Amino acid sequence: MDKNSRFSPLSDAFNRLAAGLKPPDWLVDELQHRLVLFLNHVLMQEPEAQSRLASQQGRVVRVEWGAFWLQLVATPAGLCDLAPVAEHDLLLTISTTSPFGLVRGLARGERPAVRIEGDADFASTVNWLIDNVRWDAEEDLARVIGDAPAHALAQVGRSTADALHRFLGPRAPHDKAQP
């Protein structure tokens, strides 16, 4: 991360704070279960994604980011479930160590740097899922509040995301010599 960034002091403070905190096991377990429910909800909207994931049935992917990890197994239905701590077929390690840097990159639409180890065919399937499966939040919101209000809220969300993207967009480095 650029040490001259205006976010550096905040990022450094957050990193020091996060290094000393460890969430309780019950919270980690609950968050992982909620994430699996969300992932399956999104996968169920995409028959092609389910088909591709079903072809990888029983394979386990482990995603690591610092001290946090998530291990998922592909089910016969083309969904995912938490895998018991065991051998994995694919290991994805997110290289970005700063939580702030990770969020900032994701807000810009950038993929974080990831080290990939393991089964190439399974990695290809996971990559396809990441590239092609998207959550349609507007569709889900419309089921609850109706089409018109959901569309209006989605427009506000897109405008906010665009503004955030422009704000966090590429900046000229501060340490270059001026001509």
C-alpha cells in the first residue's frame, strides 16, 4: 500500500487493532454459515453455475486471508457447504494484508491478488464462478418492497457506488518529483 496515501494512518491504526483482536469461535462459525447461505442463494439463481459446481462434487476449496479462513465443499446439487477441517483440493490465499486496502480495491472493482495452489480444473471452475455469477440485489429487494421502490433504491446504490469508485479511483503518486 502506498505509504503516502491519505488513508495510511487510518489503515495502519486499523491493522494494529485487528492484529490484537480475535473474534470468538461461535461468531466465526455463525458468520461462515450465513456466508454459505448467501452464496447458495446466489448460486440457485444461476443454473449454469450449479451445473459447473456439481461437476466438482466433493472437492474442497480453502480461502485464507491472514488469520481468517473459510473452507467450502461442492455439493451434488451444485451448491456449497462448510467443509470440515480436512484436506483441501484448492487453496486460495488473498495476498492483500490490509483490510482497508482490500475494501478499497474491491470498491474500485479490482480483484485482490490471490495465490492459487492445487487442482487446476477446480481452480478454473471457481474462476468461472467468480467471473460470471453476480447477485441481483434489485431482484431480491423487489420481492420484498415491489419493483418501483426496489429500482429507485438500486439507482441510489449505483450512484453511490459510482461516486465512491471515482473518489477511490487511481491517484497520482505523491512522491514523484515535480518537473
